[in-house]
Amino acid sequence: MATSNLVEVQNVTFGYDERQVLKDINLVVPQGKVVAIMGLSGCGKTTLLRVIGGALLPDRGEVRVAGRVVNKLSDSELFALRRRMGMLFQFGALFTDMSSFENVAFQMREHTNLPESIIRDLALMKLQAVGLRGAADLMPSELSGGMARRVALARSIALDPMLMMYDEPFTGLDPISLGVIGQLIRRLNDSLGATSIVVTHDVAEALELVDYVYYMSAGKVEFQGTPDQVRAAGLSSLRQFVYGEPDGPVPFHYPAPDYRQDLFAQ
Amino acid sequence: MTGRLAELVRALGARIVDNWIWRLGFACRFLWFTLKESGPSFRRFHLTIREIYFTGVLSLIIILVSGLFVGMVLGLQGYDTLVRYGSSEALGVLVSLSLVRELGPVVAGLLFASRAGSAITAEIGLMKATEQLSAMEMMAVDPIARVVAPRFWAGVISMPLLAALFSAMGVFGGYLVGVRLIGVDEGSFWSQMQAAVDFREDVLNGVIKSLVFGIAVTWIAVYEGYDAPPTAEGVSGATTRTVVTSSLVLTALMFRGR
Ligand SMILES: Nc1ncnc2c1ncn2[C@@H]1O[C@H](COP(=O)(O)OP(=O)(O)OP(=O)(O)O)[C@@H](O)[C@H]1O
Ligand SMILES: [Mg+2]
């Protein structure tokens, strides 16, 4: 069982305060697959990744990665597990006091005893994969938004992790980089025998790329299936999401009092 | 009336407990973790060297210039007073003792808090606000070991050196004004100083004092940064608190040290 599913999330409930953000989530990520988590803004995708990475402890339920219960590990065991995980943060989170190259080399320096010449080659290879070898010596403040995300991506795959979590890898990318990054995610996954979780709003790209889709809504998994099942699904809220329709069962607005009353309250 | 008074006392107590005792407890735990995770700061000393450059070397200008001027003022005012009692040759003693024992560590500490302490707080606070610290944790690197401890040790190492330079510069400033400008006898200026300043009683005492100040200021700075709310206001508030708290703590420690 533990060999077939790299990640198992069982009945996980989580809230930052009283308000529950994740409500009884169940989800598995099979070994070697690329799984997408989609859903509206604010539905708890980033939170879910944090829970899987052990950065947040669930109020209830269990998260297993590679057969180990993440929320019951000691600090040192958690760190040992994290060495084999990579996470691309939604806002990049590059170290602003280091160049692109230093950012990518960071984990190699921290966790390995490789000689400097090999670290240099490895880091340049990662940067080459995202098309930014030429930007190796630029500081994060000198990068454009899309470039910064690609450097962050190169950094997150630096140690060839067994589990990759990408939080919105496609935002801010032009169509060409978007396609390249999509292929890169797939290729890395397949050539390294890794497993990937991709959080994204980019439905078209995701349906091309992934093996399986979880669609979240208000802290719950509302739909799951293969890309073909998603395209064919009759679920109206999912249809609305996939085809980007303004009208449908999913409200665009965060819950608020009546608009008219709010405006003319005086 | 008594009800209102009780209310007031209770509110005051709650504020003190929440703002001071509670935070002091966290700060102590934080210091303990920092000390426990200090291995890499020394094993990979280049991490600490880099921070010594930012906290120590970049503070040099302000420390040297202030030291010179404080010494010059001491020379001028000291001469003014001493000459009334006909003992202007003791100027060297006055200048050097006030600097080495008191002013050096304290003024250098205050300057250090506002120059380097605030920078440390702002940097760590911003790293937290931009998720760099969380990212580091996700990469299985402890931010306390990698970010906090090297900055802490850099501050602790820099501060006594800066205070010593401040005092040296001050003595030189006193010499410039007293001997060069006013014309106190050069020989007695230096020989009296040499005779009166005791290495253990005065110099070593000053060094220990500045070491304690360095620990206090850097501890406050790294803690405030690490504890800052991850927003722009949060970081700016923490930076202000670093300077205010360190100044108050330095003043308190100064009288404690008498
Ligand atoms: N640090 C926090 N403290 C309190 N509430 C938070 C915090 N972070 C997120 N939330 C709340 O949790 C909910 C889910 O946030 P999350 O960041 O997981 O959403 P998301 O699905 O990643 O959205 P997006 O697609 O916009 O990135 C939101 O309603 C948000 O208001
Ligand atoms: Mg998100």
C-alpha cells in the first residue's frame, strides 16, 4: 500500500483560526504520477500543500508521505523527510541576498559535501533546464516576475526530490515558457521516477499535463478523475471552472452583504 | 471608585504580563535555541564573517566619527573644569577613564543598536514576510541555525571591537583638542593616563561591559526580527522596538554595571 501511494491525506481538517479552511479532505497521490489540485482562489490549495509538507499541523486527520505520518514526526525526522521533498512557493520566496545561482546551489551546499566544481555544474544544469543559465549572476531584484518563478522552480528541483509540490508554477509565464515549464514538470517526474503535485488555475495546461485531477471547493474535494473524466464531467460547478464561465453555481464574490445595501447604506 | 481602580490595576497587570513577561519568556527560549543551533556559525565560519562585515565593518564610519567627536568634547570640557583646580595635566586620565569605563561601551552600544541592530531586525523580518524563512524550513534547513545564529554571533563579536575602537578614537580626539589645540603638556597627558588606567580594573571591565551590551542588543535585534508580524507595518514596528528596547536595556545595564 505504502509503495503505491506516495502521499495519502486522510480526513484532514485544518483552520488557521476558528474558521475551517480544509474540511475533511481525502486524497491520494500515486507513486510516479503527476496530480493536479485545482479550485477557486482561496479554497485552500496552498494550505493543503503546507499541511502535506508538515509546515502546518492538521487539527484532525493524518497525512502520510512515503508511508510516514508527517504530522507525528519529530523535528529531525521531518527534516530528513523534507530533504526528499521540493516545494515551489506561490510567490517564489527566493533568497533576496543571494544571486540566482546561489539560490539554486543553496540546498546542494547545505545538504551535500559535493566539491564546488560539481555544485557549479549541477546548479547551471538546473538553470539551463528553466532557460535561465544566462541569468545565473543576477540578483532576485533584477529578475522579472516570470524569471523569478523559473529560478524558484530550478531551486525547488535542485536535489531531485522524490516528491515535488508546485504551487502555481504557471502564473506570470508567457505562453512559450509556460509550455516549456509544463513539459519540464512532466519530464522531471518521469525521468526521475518522482511524484508531483501541481496546484494550478491553468485548466488547459493542467489537463494536458497531468494524470489525475482533484477539484477542490470550499475546503472539500468536490470532484476527482482523469483529465478525460474532467472534460466530460456533468458537474456544473466544475464545467463552469473548466470553461471559465461567469454564470453558474459558483459565486465569483467572497461572501458579502448585499451590494446595493452596502453602497447605499448611508 | 475602588471598582475602577481595580479595573485599572488589572488592565495594567495584563499589559505587563502580555507585553513583557510573556515576550521575555519567548525571547529566552529563542536565545536558548539560537545557542543550541550555533554549531554551523563556527564550523562554517564564513557565514559569520559575512555578517561581521554587515554589522561590524559597515558600522565603522559612524563609530569612528562619533568616537572622535565625543573625545574632542571631553577634552574641551574636561580641560575647562580641570584648569580651575590647576590640574590640567590630568586631562588624559579624565578622557581615557570616562571613555574606557563608561562612554565607550554605552555610546558605541547605542550607535550599534541603531545602525546594526535595526538592520538585522529589518532583514530577518522581511525574510519572514516574504516567506524566505518558510522556504528554508521546507528545504530542511533550520533558519535559526542558518540565518539567526550567524547574525547573533557576528554582533557579539563585533560589539567589543567597535567599543574599543570608539574609545581609542575618543582618546585621540581628547589628545587633539587638549594637547594640540589647547596646549596641555604632552608628556604628562600620556604618562598620567598610563599610570591611572588599570588594565584589569578599567580596560577589561570595559571590554566585558561591551560584550554584555553586544549580547543584549543583538539578542533583541534577532528576536524582534524573527517575531515580527509578516507585514510591512509589522517589520517597521519591530525595527523601532529594537532601537527603543535596546536603548532602554543598555541604560538599565549601565547602572547595574556600576
Ligand atoms: N496565514 C493565514 N492566516 C489566516 N488565514 C489564512 C492564512 N493563509 C490563508 N488563510 C485563509 O485560508 C483560506 C485558504 O487560503 P489558501 O492560501 O490555502 O488559498 P488558495 O487555494 O491557495 O488560494 P489561491 O488560489 O488564491 O492561492 C483563505 O480563505 C485565506 O483567507
Ligand atoms: Mg495559493
